Amino acid sequence: MSAARLGGRDDWRNATGDVIAATRVPNEVEHVEPLLRLEGIGKRFGAVQALSDVNLEIPAGKVTALAGDNGAGKSCLIKCISGIYAPDGGQMWWAGERVDIHTPRAAAALGIETVYQDLALCDNLDIVQNMFLGRERVRRMSLDEESMERSAKETLSSLAVTTVRSVRQPVASLSGGQRQSVAIAKAVLWNSKLVIMDEPTAALGVAQTAMVLDLVRKLAERGLAVLIVSHNMTDVFEVADRIAVLHLGKMAAVRPIGEVDTQIVVDLMTTGVSTRMQPGADTDAR
């Protein structure tokens, strides 16, 4: 029996025109549009081709790891996504719609927030001031400190950040893990849909790394898309659902994390291919 979907509804009609209420397309045939899709992205700096024909899909509710050797194009790619660099070629699709992201403000308007390795926090300001820096709330010609403090507390609480003594303590007094938590909470505060993290566990201790990775998983569980750049394969395999590997500016492979191991990823990072891939596996980027 064939069925046709009613416009904009979850109801379906059968061949005789009767409505089949609450009938959905089976999961195996239903196509879920990725939150962000990159097609043929390229970027050149003079004679250097930093990115070449890069394809990548970033789904919501998943942690996608971006791996690659130094100079592979990881930083260039996340800067293209976050609006710092304008790609020379290719297209970007956001929730199924074609978009151009030429500035960080345009990326933020879509819901893309980036947490860079240096965190971009001001040591002389407290947590609330950092989380609202450049986006302060104003009421009657003065800062609405009460509203900002309440929102900061709620955001940290929703992410189960419990190690911060007070949202009014200076960032200079925080540990590396706490700083990373504040930077992540700052990204979440602005209704982000995609959070990009550049080496979030670099220079952190074991306990602080565990805390940050737990935060990353919480973001995915809340339905956000997460793109994490990391050289630490232990962290990648602990937190990621899928991994994309860049080699010399080209996408070597995109795989569910369960289909690869550390040696396969190292092969892809260093040579662009791996003879250790499962027989018949397609190593083209998707």
C-alpha cells in the first residue's frame, strides 16, 4: 500500500485517500538533514592550497571529531565555518538551506559558536562579565547585572558545572578546566546549535580533562552539534561519535568512531589512506 505525506504534518494518506494518523516514515528510509553540510569547500593563501574540495556533514546531537596532522587544514576549516575566513569555493548548507558565512557575526546569528584554544577570556573580569562580554544586557540605561548573573548561574547549573565557587570570581582565579567550562558555557548561553572546540583538553590534567569531556557529551545529549579538534586520540575515542580526518587539505575519510582505531586514524592522517580499513569500506569523504 502506498502512502503520501500531508504537507507540513506527520499524518499520511493511503492509496484510497484515508488519513493514517501518526504514521511516520520508517527510520531506515527517513533522511535526516544534517545541521551543517559542506560541499567542495576550498581555501587558498597565495600559492598554498589550504583546503581542497572538502565535503563534511555535521549532524545535531552528535560529537564529530576533526583530526589531522599539523598543516592538514583543521584550523582553516573551522575558521571557514565560524566566519573568520571566506572560502574561495564550495557551498555551505545550514539546516537544509544554502548559506554564506562571511563574518563571525553571521555565524553567531545562525547559532555557531567557537571555543578557541586560547579561550578568549579576560582574566581581569569575573565569570558573568566574561560570559556577556560584548553582549551585555541593559535596563534603564545601566547594566542589568541581576539578569546576567542569574542567566550565568542557570547556564553553568544546566551543564552541571559545580566546581566554580561563585560566578563573580575573577577568571584569573580559575583552573584550566574551570576556564574551559566557562568558555563552553559562554557558547551555550547564546542559544548555539553548533559548538566548535579547538583542542579543548590541551594542557589540562586528568581530572580537568574528564570534566571537559563530560561537558562535551552533555552538549550532544542536549541536541547540539559538536565539532571538536584534537590531537589527543584517547580523548577523541572517548567522546566522539564520528571522526573526520584531513590530509594535506583534503578529506581523507569520515567514519563512525566504532569503525576505526587509533592506527587507522594515524594512517589516514599521515598518508591519506589506510590498508587497515575494513574490506570494501569506502574511504571517500562524505
